[in-house]
Amino acid sequence: TLAMLKQLHALNLGLHAGAEPDDAGRGRLAEIVRFFQETGRPHHEDEERHVFPRLRASADEAMQQILDRLQEDHRWLDEDW
């Protein structure tokens, strides 16, 4: 995920610098979109279904706060998808 975000950031910097997207840039963008559609969403769904409930069983308050933040991030990402 971080590698895809770095690639997206690099493409964005090029656009802000006035560079027109070339075929290679458009191809990388298509790969990034495909990754987040085909890998990112299912990854978040797996976390919500299998990982978060087990971690929620913990009495650790810091863990609860982290999970609250992650679930909020997931909701925002889901809205943007």
C-alpha cells in the first residue's frame, strides 16, 4: 500500500509541476487504481471481519483507541471509493 501511495504522490507532484501525463504515467495510475480496487478494499474488509474483533476483545485502552482510528479511516476510505 505504501509503495502505491508513493507512486501516486510522485504522479501528483509531476502534475502540479505542470508535466502532462504520458502513457507510462497513465499506465502506473491504472495499476494504482486497480490495486486499491482489487486489493485495498478486500484487505480492509478482512481486517474488519477477522482482525479487529479479536483485538477488540483486548482490555488494552490504547489498542481500543487505535482500532477506533483505523475503523474511522476505513469509513472515510470507503466513502471515497
